[in-house]
Amino acid sequence: MSTATLLLFILASAVAIVTPGPTVLLAMSNGSRHGVRTACWGMGGAIMADLILVGAVASGLGVVLAASEVAFHTLKWAGAAYLAYLGWKMLRSDSALVMPAASPDAVRPTGLKLGLRSFVVAVTNPKLLLFMSAFLPQFIDTQAPLLPQYLTVACVLALMNLLTMLAYATLGAQLVRAFQGSGLRWLNRICGTLMIGLAGTLALYRRSGS
């Protein structure tokens, strides 16, 4: 992979990554409810899923998913149901009405739980895997060794996703300080509504040609 190709990949990926998606909304919600440091566990789970998805593309599993009607719909409905569940929980939650530091006795989810939640959201999104299957190979030189190139794009995607989620988590934490009270309740409602909207979008998503 040449330097020019890598730069083009970074630019093209940035456009898709900065657009708020499920893992970004989770990072923002986690940042507002638990603080940026705790939200990093969720970011780690999302990045782990990204690495697995890139590995799936490199091994051809994306092509298998595109060809299998049963696998595609199973993964799609599982992902949509989980997104809707998380959105519903956000809509019903009032636990973010106080800054995390102001309520040391509040019950908080473990870092492992936050990481697993983000991991499941990302890895059960067939739309993302199919997108990667169509997107990543365009920047891969088939005449050169494939493994170093896929490792490069995986690291680039992981870093860009980390920076994006960190920015949104920080924004969520800042909103805690700026609004508190009813403002945080509205933040939960907005994130929850968007998550349910993304669940609906995923449920209605169809592969090209299907």
C-alpha cells in the first residue's frame, strides 16, 4: 500500500467514522453517565470488534455473509433488537441526572460490561461488515503481501474510531457539567431515540440485489 493510497483511505474513512453511529452514541452516553475514563472500556470493546471485522473481511467472511440469506438476517435482527433494547434503556434511564463524581455511592456498571455492550453492538451489525467488505479491498494491492496491508488499515481504523469516540465521550462529560438536571434527561432521550432509529434502519436494511 502506497502512501498516497493510505492517505486516501484515511480521508475516505474519516467521512464515515465521524458520522454518529451506535458505538459513537454509546461513547457519548457513557461519557455523560460514567465519565470519560470509564467510557474508555466501551471504546475498547468497539475497537476490538473493529479489528475482528477487518479480520473477517481479510479472511473472506464478509463474502460468506453476503451470500448467506440465513446468516445475514440472523445477524441483522439480533443487532437491531439489541440496539432497540439499549435505546429503550436510555429512554427510561434517569441515572445520569447527577455528575458521576457527585454520586460516589451510585451503582455503576463494570468496565467489562461497558466493553461487552459496545463490542456486541459493533460485531452484530451486518451492514458494517458488508460495508467493510466492499470498502477495504479497494485500497488493498493484491500484488503485494496482504497481511501487512490489512494490519495497517486495521490500526488506522482503530485509531480513528478511538479518537472519534473519545471526542464524543468528552462532549457527553462536558454536557454533564453544562446542563445536569433535566438537560441530562433530554440527552438520554436524544441518544435513546437515535439508537432506536438506528435499530429501525438496520432492521429495514437490505443487501444490494436482495
